[in-house]
Amino acid sequence: MSTDVLPSWNDGPTKTALLDFLTASASVAVENRVAVFDNDGTLWCEKPSYVQIEFMLAELVRAVAADPALGERAEYRALLEQDTAAIGELGLERIALALVELCAGIGPDEFDERVRAFFASATHGDRALPYRSMRYAPMLELIEALRDLDFDVFLVTGGGTEFVRAISGDFYDVSPDGVVGTLVTYEFARDDDGRPRLVRGAELDGTAANEGEVKVSNIQRHLGRRPIFAAGNTAGDREMLEYALASDGPSMALLVDHDDAEREYAYVAQAGTIDFEGDVVEFGRNLGWTIASIRNDWATVFPT
């Protein structure tokens, strides 16, 4: 296979491993060519903060403008004042659930419209670029190379399912039903004319966010097929990567290592809800994962 299919990847062991996998996957039955990608930190930049958090903060500002009393709630006050100590004391889970409540009671169509409106005007906190410009060019090329080999590509993210679905087609050419993420509850209701509708609830649908072992369970629950390729960047993707790599026949687990402070950020990627001790890069390398160093393996980080 020509190396031209991945032009944003530098020549070296990582690119060679990817090309070898792509070549070997031709021996796999088409119905088993399944690839899954985490989103935050794997397909787009997750620093200086998660994109969905920025969206929810925008929703919070709008809600407080309409009802100033909301700003006195401990979780919202801590966010509005950027009080990191208070946020730490309250805990991310409590903060996240409080943010979920902001969109409770609206329908899925209205939520999609709010998400798309956010992306139409919001820009990255450090670079002042549209979030669409903060996708990773090498990973977009990899998705395209997989599709050229008749892979079905899915997004398996810890982010909100509906949030990612709203932009998955535009950003990644993945249809909404190809997104597996953290779900919220929905309630059946009727409008004033008696027509059935759905409204968002104020709780998560399930006991945990879509990270760790939950990702693997949800892959089976929502997709019904085992991936032979998986890409992630934190310990929250560990089980998903292990699951793909343990497939019969050609398989691959790819971990993105954020080690480029000049072109992106240099940091140890952390899962939002998974505690992990040690270096996930070294951990993955010992398990046979392929490590994609942004500094060494990516000739280009963001699309031009």
C-alpha cells in the first residue's frame, strides 16, 4: 500500500504499523471491518478544556441571564467564578450532573440546534480558531484510509451522545447512529395538540459515563460488532483498545500521545471518570499498542 494514503504522518515505525494493518485488513471479511475512535483528544483537541464543557458553560451563561437566581447554586457559582478549589470540592460528577440539568425539558431537535449554533460562532480558547479547525489531520486521513477499505467507522466517546451526534456528520462523516457516548434520560410527552414528543431528562441514562469497561459494553449494546481497530488517548479507552487488539486476525490499538507543546499541548491525558496510576503510554506500549507521538509521528497536526 502506498504511503501517500497518510501524508500527514511522518515515515517511521508508527506509520509503517498503520500501513501494515491497512494492508492486512484486506483479508478480513467486510462485515468484520469495524473501527472505533474516541473523540476528545483523539480526533480533536481537548485543551485548554473539553469542547462540551465550553458549550455547557455557554448554556449556563444564557440560563443565568434569563434567571439570575440560578447563579447562586453552588455548582453554577463555582463554574461562573472559575473557582477551581470549589469545583474540586464539589467533584466533577456533581458538576456534570448540574450541567445536564440545564438542558432538561427541551426536545432533541432543539438541543441539536443549540449545539450547532454554538459551533457556528464559538472558537478555541487559546487559538481563536473555529473548533472544526482543531480536528487532527492525521486522524482524519486514517479514517478516510479505513473507509477506502470498506471499514465501518464509529465514534465511541465519553462525551454526550447527542452533543457529538449534532456535528458527527459534518466533522467526521459519521452518521448520528454511529455515535456511542454518554446518554441522558428522555421522557415521553405530548405537545398541546396531543402529538407525541421526547424531552431531555436531568439524569444520565445509566450509572456511569461512557468510559472504561462501559465503552466495551456499549459497543456491543449499540453496534453489535467487535472492532478490529480502536484509537484513544487515555486510560478511559484502555478496555476498548484491549478489546479490539484481542480480536482474531489482523487487529490494532492506537494511542495518541500528547507530547508536542509547540504545535498542540504536552500533557498526560487523563480520563474524566477513571482513576489510573502510572503512565498510560508506557502501559499501552507494554500491551502491544501502537503509540502515535504527536511530536514525532505527525508531520501536520491540524488541517490547513
